Amino acid sequence: MPNHIDPLNSLSFSMFANKGVFALLLGSGVSRASNIPTGWEITLDLVRKVAATRSEECDPNPSAWYENTFGQQPDYSDLLDTLCRSPAERQQLIRSYLEPTEEERVEGLKLPTEAHRAIADLVKAGFIRVILTTNFDKLMELALQDVGINPTVLSSPDHIKGALPLVHNACTIIKIHGDYLDTRIRNTSAELADYPKEFKQLLDRVFDEYGLVVCGWSAEWDEALRAALTRSPYRRFSMYWASRGEPGSVAKDLIARRGAQLISIEKADSFFSKLNEQISALISFSRPHPLSVDVAVASLKKYLSEPKYRIQLDDLITEEEERLLKIRSSPGFETVNGVVNTDTVTRRVRAYEASSEMLISMALVAGQWSNITQFHPWQRTLRRLAHKETTSGTIIWLDLQRYPACLIAYSLGLGAIASGNLSLLGSLLSTEMPSSRKKNEVLSVQLSPIAMFDYGTEIMKILPGKERHYLPFNSWIEDFFSCNCKGLFRSEQEFQTAFDQLEFLWMLSYAKATVAAEDGHDWVPGGNFLFRHGSYNKNFELVTSSIAALKDNSPFVKSSIFGDSVADCEKVLQRVDPLMKRQSSRFY
């Protein structure tokens, strides 16, 4: 196993999990494979032209000749300023470097490269919507048009003033230095030292609101662009810097200032092609079953209707289980190293949720209608998904491997609560799970949103909006299901009541397991019912009243959720009541 996460894998996963969030900043290196020269190559060619006007030979080292002749290093901007005094003259000179001749066109030169076409594919798929470029050429526009996209091109202050907001365009190309067909291109040092206010404001918005992938840009010439990157105050999303070889000192300074992740590449073509391939692979892994979710759920209902479909039921669950296991082993779900922050943890959590969509939808129905025999395939699936793929790596990434199993357990539990299927709920919570810590650990212990983390869920306060929550992961899970099982409950209040009852009974099942262990354990995990005034008391009264009135016939006893007899149930209730009241007293 590698001892670090490949930065390209990290970028692929970040871009996949945050569709449309990343902008590109492209320099002349991206157009290099098309035989369009870089700024330095144009500079050397301009030196040759200067030497020719003096009837002198500057090869094989034009740079050294220029320095010996004029006492300074050749400068692209200075040469253009010297040779062509007006913007129109500079435009005509640059045109010859950027537009293909007929012969070049036949040879495929000065046309969109593999990099441009890979980027166009990513734009078409919706992963990139904003492209900033210092290039004057139209290769990016041509590649996009070939896949049916006509981008909005902003190359002058006038364009920016009349443009729609970036979020309303399928793709926006911001040509920072202008377009070579427009005489207002920026070339000289003076022109690159400062930008019009419209460009400054637009760059500030992009660098604030988007993640950034830099490729083919040395940062040497563009003082105003460097200033825009430096003054950006926020780091909402990550920045990646793709570089051939060691970055220059100016680029290194920007990388350090922005906290960017450096990606070493051979060339822009292979970099963007691999990025496109990896994102395509993630799409393939994460795409739901070829049947839609609705059709899969309909198939599940059919298979639950009669015992004769038990093989088809098992196959349906197994097939989706295998797909989810493959996703968990794919790029982006590595457990070794990797930056741990709000952005990366949120992406990982949401990616697990997206990849589990099919099984979650199926489990909500299965919890309602399955009998104990039909529940057996789900127990096997939960055991396999709860098993950690590896035990080596960063603790939070290792713990989150079990998150899909936790989500599916909640789905089955909410379905069981909705239909009053407490026998299935009892079987669910008492399902024996593989564990490296203790033999025969039950599901209610291993997949508790609190206990599934080796060092507690305090780390999950890193999730957005959960910074001050006492049970941050329980709260996150409740928010997720509040949005994803609306068809199961008639109102938000009905859902909240069911969610609290599930977590209350889950807590009692946990207590049952630890009481049986007789290890002196004096703690059980609470739930979100602790934060709603009266919810704990309401659930406690519901259970105790049922047991007092119905004794062994109480559904809470018959289901064996927290005891196999009235005496066992009462023992657990007597144990948890002071613990829960002590916890709830902290909030009321």
C-alpha cells in the first residue's frame, strides 16, 4: 500500500465530490503540445529577429547574445514593447505565432491538444464551469465547440460589465490578458502590472468562491495576477498546482501562501487526460444500479411479497453490496495520510452518502416489510460493509469506512419504526458484527454514531454547521434522513418522533450489550432525543408503560431489543435512566 495519497487522486476525488466548484487557471504550457510557443520561446524568436535586423548571428544561444549585446537578459514584454509600439502592431506580430498555416493544420499543429479536449469533456460533464487563462489563443474555445458547448468569453472590461453571473453560464472562459483578435491584449510589463478594476473584481470573486487548479503557468510575468491570488482572504476550497519539474521561486511563494497542493506532471496533456479518466472512473463506480432507484425499490417490493423470490432478493442486495464495496476501494477513499479539514471530511462523508443511495432507499422499504428470513441478506451486507478495508492509516478515514453500514442500519431501523416492525428492529440491533476489539460485538455497539469512532465523535464537529453540537454526527445523520426519507413519514414532526424513538431504542440495545458484559461500564451513548425537551421522558414513559401493562406480551419485550424478559428490560431501564437524565440536565 502506498504511504501517501497521490495528489492527482485527491484532486480527482475533490472535483468529483464538488461538481462545478473548481476553476482552472491555464498558462501557455497547456498549449505547448499544439506547437504554439510559450512566452519564452516567442522571446527567443524575437531575439533572433532583432539579431537579423542587425545582420548578426545569435544562435546557438540567443539569450546570451542578447545579454552581451544589450547588457540585460531578454524580456518578452520589453521586446514586444520595443519592436511594436502600438497594441495593433503587437496583435499582428502575435497572430503569426498562434494561427496555423494550411500546412500546420494538415499536420494537426496549432489545434486543440489532448489537454484542451480532456478539459472540454470535464466541462460537458459539469465538473468545470470557469476557466481562467493567460493565453491569447482560441484552442480552448475550439475544443469546447467540438463537444457542443459555446462558452461565454470574457476578455475585456466591456465583456465583464455585460456578463451574466458565473453560476448562470455552462462555461465561462476569462481571458485575463485578452484575446489576440482584440487590440486590447496585455503583453508588456506595464500592462501586466495592473488590471482594470472589472478584472480585479472578477478575479477576487473567482479566487474567493472557487477551488483552483493551476497548470502551465509559471507566475513569473504576471504581477497583477499574482497580487490577486495573494490578496484572496479565504480558502473555501482547495488549490492544486500542476508543475513540470521544480516550480520557480515565485511559484513556490504563491504555493506556500495559498497552501496549494503541488502535483508533479510530465505534461499538461497527460495530466488532464488522467484527471478526466479518474473522474470518469468515479462516475462509473458511483452511478446507481443500471435500474433506477425507483425500479430497484419496486423490484425489492416484489421480491418481498412472496417467499419464492428469496433468491432474487438475495441477488439484488448482493449486487448493490458488491458495487458499494468497489467504490470504497476506489481512488478518493484512501485511508493513509491526507489533509483532515472541514473540506476533506465533508467531501468524504457526502461521497459515502452518494454511493450508498441505492442501498439506503432499498433498506428503508426492507425495514418496513421484511420478515426475519428476508432480513438475513441485510445482516450479511451490514457485516461486510462494517468490516474495515484496512486498519492502517489516518484514524478518521479508518473510522469513516463504516459510515455506509451505519447509514443502512439507520435506514432499516427507520423503516421498522415506521411500520411498528419491532421484531426486525431487535434483530437488526443485535446483529453480531466482526470486531477487532471484542468478540461478538453487536451492531448497536459497533455502528453507534458515537461508538463507531475510536476516539469519540468530537472530531466530527469539523462538519459544517456542527461546530457546537454535543452529538455532531447524530445531528448530521438526522439532517441527512430528514431530506432523504420524506416519503416514509407524513410530516417533519412524524419523522422527528420516529428518529428519536429509533435512537432511544438503539441506546437501550447498547446498554443491554454492555450490561451483559458486566465490565463495570458506566456509560451509554445518547441521541438527539436529549436535545428536544420532553423527548426522552416521552420515550421512557412509552416503554415503561407498555411493559408494566402488557408484561411479557409487550412488543418491547417480545422484540428482545433491550432484554429477553420483563426483568431484563427493567434492569436496563433502571441503569440508563439516571445516565440519560444526567446527560439531558446539561441542556435544560
